[in-house]
Amino acid sequence: MRVAIVGAGPTGFFLAASLFKSGPENLTVDMFEKTPFPFGLVRFGVAPDHPKIKNVTRGYQKTMDSPRFSFFGNVTLTEDGGQGHITADDLLRHYDRVALTVGCQDDRKLGIPFEDSKNSYSATRFVGWYNGHPEDRELNPNLKIKHATVVGAGNVAIDVFRFLASPHQRMAMTDASDHSLEALKTNTIEEVDVLVRRGAWDVAFTNPEVKELLDFEDVQFCFYPDLPPLDSPPPYADRTSTKNMEVFHELAGRRIENPRMTVNFRFQVSPKELRVDSDGQVKEVEVCHNELEIGETRSQLRQTDKTSVYPSQLFIRSVGYRGRPLAGIPFHQKWGLIPCDKKGRVTDLEGKVMEGLYVSGWMRRGPSGVIGTNKKDATEVGEVMLQDQRAHQTTSRRELESWHQTLLDGGAISKQDWGLLDAWETSEGEQLGKPRRKLVTLLEVQEALNKLKATSATA
Ligand SMILES: Cc1cc2nc3c(=O)[nH]c(=O)nc-3n(C[C@H](O)[C@H](O)[C@H](O)COP(=O)(O)OP(=O)(O)OC[C@H]3O[C@@H](n4cnc5c(N)ncnc54)[C@H](O)[C@@H]3O)c2cc1C
């Protein structure tokens, strides 16, 4: 059985592993990935200062090492085909089953005036920039400013805050991209506002991320309005929100002399408008204040007429990811996801199953859960892929191999190439005392590969 998986993130690897485990011995997996690199958001999303989480890739690498597994990086699923591109038709012709594990590539917007002005970004792109995603190489955010704003109450907002609040030497020990480390050297941010729509009991931060704030001992944390007392929690408070609140109180009670930076958690505010200077660069954010009505299961939010304006020369919104439509594949615009039945079989918008096509991971469920959540999802979809029948004659072995060769001739990165790149990145990193030094652009990758191949040919 021939399987194609599009998208080399955690879901793609969990799916491949589950198919190898439960499928027939002749099952092969060919994985196609638009960047030159495997591992999706583990490489391009997970915070550089959380290296342990990235150890999950050791398992993915084992899957990759299977002789039944092939990798084609720098290959994108689009409508038109052509060099470096493949189409859904190509895949459905050559393979018995095709799984789309492409994650959520785009971001949600706030829908406020001047949201796209200079130095205003989505966290999706900002995180991609500091993690060395090739598409975000040219973002070049200006950190030579005084006031930054991060909007959002989830862990990604805290990741962004930690990057901005880190001295260069702290991040230099990580696999953050070279260009972001250079930018950190120029960082003059004195104050960061974290804007949260609801109250301190309502945040979606997890405990380890909030506790980590205590490590920033030269940063003064302030909370507006004053934190609610610990001893009168709302009915929906749980262990996580209670522990978060305890840490918030500890941070609020800490008085730092001559702080390196001040962080203001501003609760119950929603950005209303960005204001820009004559160069179109963001300079202020106007917010409106919200009232909260505490309910049994959550708080209800009501916008008031009260507004405030805060300085903001760097504005980052972390309000969620959403799927990006794939040409030739149905897409549910409102949900930002590929429509599917309960088992992950792709359907058209009327619910009719498209034979041979499956979706799993963030693009199936939406951007929620931790890396491990995708394992259950992928295993479930893998079972259905093995059970389903498809009346379909795939192309011959020779046709498939010739198609693969066309992709490789067009610049696809093979798993042998990745082996060389991985070894180069880790050995360069080792010399600098960090886990890896990331290559970023396709040009860098090609130059490195040419050198590495020339060296191994003469050795
Ligand atoms: C900023 C951030 C930090 C996170 N931190 C953590 C954490 O610390 N711990 C944790 O457990 N979880 C974390 N997560 C969540 C975790 O990363 C996700 O659960 C997981 O990556 C989703 O896996 P996926 O394979 O569905 O999608 P992805 O990881 O996004 O992988 C999708 C892959 O598909 C590729 N692709 C997309 N379109 C195409 C196309 N047209 N053709 C070919 N390839 C394509 C992409 O390049 C990508 O490699 C974080 C998420 C984010 C955004």
C-alpha cells in the first residue's frame, strides 16, 4: 500500500508511525513538506528556550529512518503543479491513500484599523521569524523601541513576551535564528503591555509558563486593574487558574529596584485601533475597557465606552491560528479548516466523502491541544485509512520513481539531504554551546548541501 502524507509536522510523523505499526508490511510512506525541513511547529513554533519539548523529534527521526519512508522537502501542494509543486491529482493518481497534515498556517485578525501597519505583526509570523521559518526571514521587526504590546491570553503570547524580555545572552544559548539573535542585541524595549480581553481568572496560560515568569527577576510585573483576591474565586476557577492567580499575586508583590523592563498585564481591555506616525509605523494602541459578569462556567464580557491609549511601537497579536486553503481541496472558510467526516475522511462542503483523501491534526481539529494530542488524532485517522477500501489502480512503480526523480531534479530535499543538514546544524550549534544553529532560507540550504556533498565526495 502506498501512502502520501502532506505536511511534516508532529501529526504527519505520528500518522506514519501508526501506519507502519498497524498496516501491512508492504506499506510505504512518502512525506511531502513545503519547507526544506521536517518537524513543522516543533521546529518553527515551540519556543527556543523550551528545548526539552523538542526532544519529541527523536521519535520522528526514527520513523524517518525506516527504509519504507521517503521525504521530499521543499515541495508544496498547490493547484498548478510545476517545479517544487505537486497537486492533489498527482497524489491521488500515484498513491492508494493521501493524508493532509498541513497544520494551521495563517493567523486570526483583530479586525481593527491599521492592524497591518509597520511593526505590527501576528504572533504566527513573529514566532516564525525568531524560529527561522523561511517564509518569515524578511520580517525584520524593529526592537529599537521603548514600548511593545502583546495581545492574547494563551501560551503563545507568553512565548512572545519571553523572547522580548530575554537578554541576548539568554536566547543565544538556544536554537533561535541567527537574525533574531542579531535583532535582540539592538533591543531597547523598556515596557511591555500584555492586553487581555477578560480577567485574571480567565486566562488560558498553563501553570509552567506562568511560573517561568518568576525567573525574570529583574523585570517588574504590574497588573491592571488590581488583581482580584485569591480567597473569592469565581465558580469556574480550577486548579490551573488558582495556581496562575497565586503566581500573579507573587509577581505583583515583588518590588524590583531599577527594573530592566516593566511588564503591565492589562486585563479587561480590547484593542480598538492602532495609531501610526507619518511613516506608517505603529505608535499607539487605543483600547476599550470591558466589564465582566461572572457566570457559573465563564465570565461574560461587555464592552464599555471607556477607552485608553497606550504607547506601542511594536504590536504583536496572538489571537489564534487558522488553516490556509489548499488549492484543489475543499475548505471551510468560517472554521478555517478542511471539512471532513467524524473519522477524518475529507468531504466536500455538502458532506460527500472524497475517496482516498484524509485530514488529521490541527487542520482537522483546529489549533488546540499539545503536541501529544495529535497522536490520538493521527492514530484514529490511520486506522480508518487502513480499513477503507478504494477501487483505484495506482501508477506503476516506474512511473512513481520517475515522478520522484522529477521532484528531486527540481530541488526537493531528500531524507539523505536532511541527514546532512541536521548533522551540520547540530555540529555548528555545538561549537556555539547551543542545541543547533538553524539554516533558514532555501539558498542557505542549497549552499550548505553543495559544500557537504563536495566534502563527502572527496573524503
Ligand atoms: C507558537 C507555538 C508554540 C507551541 N508550543 C508548544 C509546546 O511548547 N508544547 C506543545 O505540546 N505544543 C506546542 N504547540 C502546539 C504544537 O506545535 C501543535 O500541536 C502541532 O505542531 C500541530 O501539528 P500539525 O502536524 O498538525 O501541524 P504543524 O506542526 O503546523 O505541521 C504542518 C506541516 O505542514 C507543512 N505544510 C503546510 N502547508 C503545506 C503544503 N501546501 N504543502 C506541503 N507542506 C505543507 C508545514 O510547513 C508544516 O511543516 C505550539 C504551537 C505554536 C503555534
